[in-house]
Amino acid sequence: MPYFVILPIFGGLLCAEGLALAACAAIPRLRLALPYAWRVVVGSSAGFCGANLVCVIFGVLPVLCAGVLRIDKDQPGAQVVAGFVLLGLFVGPLVASPLGFLAGAWLGLRRARRARPARP
């Protein structure tokens, strides 16, 4: 699985977001950005986890179904199951992880903009 590549990158990005959040909380001039920063951190983390959960389900569910349907490794359906495993567990995380991270951050930023009080 490509998680040995993805998880250190995600950890580094999460640490960078945490440092930015701490800077927004510590520096008085940046406190206006604090609601945006924490929502981006939460959104990007949730997006990353959600995208990877979908990839794991996409890769493991066909294997479970093949076991229930008693599809042997010599049958033609085994190649279809192997294709789902390849896409879900090896290729999918490489694509879905950054997309989930960015989509979650974008949704968190959008949510922060909607929650912003109106200025007089």
C-alpha cells in the first residue's frame, strides 16, 4: 500500500497547519484568521480520512463479496476483484488523499466564510 508515502506527507502538512493555527492564536494581529485556520485544519483532516476510508472500502468490499460468492482465484471474476483491489488500495489513495485533503480544506474555509459575522 502507498500509505508509507502518503502518511508522512499528510503528517507534515498537518503539522504545518497546526503551526499556522498556533501562530493565529498567539499573534494578536492574526487572531482574525483563527476561525478560518481551525476550520481548515479540521476540514482537511476529515477530508483526508474520508477519502482514504472510501478507498479502503472500494478495495476491500469486493474481496468480501467474492468470499461470500465463493469466487475462486482461478475463476474469471477473480480478475475483476483484483482490479478493484488494485484501484482501491494502491492507486486510489495516491489520487484520493490529496483531493480529500484539499476539498476538506476548501469546505472548511467556505464554512468559515459563511459563519463570519456581518460587518457594520
